[in-house]
Amino acid sequence: MKVLPFTIPAAHDKTIMVQEDILPHFYPHLHRHEEIQLTLILKGEGTLLVGNNMHAFAANEIYLIGANMPHVFKSDAHYFETEEAAQAHSLTIFFNTDGKLASLFHLPEFKHITHFFAANYSGFRVPQRCFGEVRDLIFRIREANGMDQFILFFQLLKSLTATGDVAPLSAQVQPRNFSDHEGMRISNIYNYIMQHCHRDLTLEEVAAAACMTPPAFCRYFKKHTRVTFVTFLNEVRINEACKKLLEGGYDSVSAVAYDCGFNSITNFNRVFKTATGKSPRAYAADFLCKAG
């Protein structure tokens, strides 16, 4: 099953779709599809962009992404610097509650499951306490066929709804509808920002890359993402800074700030605390304390 920007072809002989990817790196383009997506990361790390929010992802994590939510699993930069064929490995299940499964999800017995997905429309990371059970079901669904696969899928739905309260992947109010052309345009803008965020990146440069004037770009970006260009750029940079701080090995906090595109340590500290609720040093110390 080939994933295209903002479109995913339907499989006419399957109710649920299972896709295994073994690639040099995860995907370059933001995309969306009508199916709910459940992805098990087996190998690789990078940034998951969902709606207008970013999350660091790594191996042995599972993410559910809601229907029609723009998203992309983007590998860290060093994955694009080598031609190794098996640096990224994922297993994904796609299912559409408004497609062939619609009549099933309208049954009284499925009422709580339907409400669960409606309440968590943007998606969530499967909590660690439920990871083993959900992972094992994903593996079993991959190996099963026919009715056996369908019964395991019911068990998977039950396990997902037992995760309890989970943090949404995106604060976006509702997923927006884009044409494929608009989707590709937004994807290219996101990619440009994420690829060049480590250096001084101006509004004028990004607007020119999008073939717009700065005022027109600002209006377009805010309309389609619900955040300003500066807010999104800062979120990308803070996401990168968080990963560097947690990896350790950095010379100083200021070195992390400058490596992530900030030209002022004062501004970096302010933006970082606004985004995470902690100073960079406290953020790293808190992680080390929990890891210990």
C-alpha cells in the first residue's frame, strides 16, 4: 500500500490493512488519509508531526493517529546521510470506521469504542503500561488472515479503549480538509522549515521558497496550520533541542541553543520554558532522574 500525500488508496479485498515498512529512513511528506492509523516503531527515531504539534519518536513506541489528521514520521537528519537499507522499521494497521466498518461501529455494543475514537480524534501515544499487549496483537494481526485476523482486530480495539486517559497528539480543534495540491504545498513548506531550522531562517526566505510574498505567506500559513510561522519554527527548534538535551554529550546549553537555530540564549531559555514548562537544565535533569 503506497502512501501518497493526503491520499491513501483503498484496498478492495480487505477491511483492515496491514503495512510493514523497512526503509533507509521514514517518510519525507506530510500526508493524511481517511483511515485511523496504528503504527508500531520497531527501529528508528525522529520527529512525529501531527496537525500542528511535534513529538520525538523512537523504537518500541506505538502511536495511534486519527482519521484525516495531517501527519508524518520524519527521521532525524543523520538517517538521510547514509544509504543503509534497514534503518527504519515500522508495522502499521489502517482501518476506516466510516468505510466498510461503519455498520459495525454503529452497533450498540460498539458505542463506547466509537465514543473513544471520537474523543481521541487526533490520536495518542499508547501508554507504556499497555505497550506489550497492543504490540503483541499487532504482530498477531500481521500473521493472521480472514476471520482470525478480524477477531484479533476486535481484541485490539478493546485493548486500545482500555488505555484510559491519554494526552492528544495535537491540540488542533478538528482535522481540516485539504485538496492534494494544498496538501503537497503545506508538506513542502513544513519540509523546508524542518530542513533549514538549524540556521538563521527568515520569513522572507520561507515565503520566497513557497512562491509567495511574506504577508500572503503569513495569512496562508496561519489559515492552514492555525499557528504563526514563528510559533511553528520555534516548536521545531525546541523539539530538536529536547532531543539533544536528552541524548546528552552536549558541551553546554548555549551550544544546544545555537545548534538548533537560536541566536540568543536568553530567547532560547524563554521559548523553551514556555513550551515545556521547565528550563533546559531542569528538563534534562528531570529526565535523568526518572531514567535513573
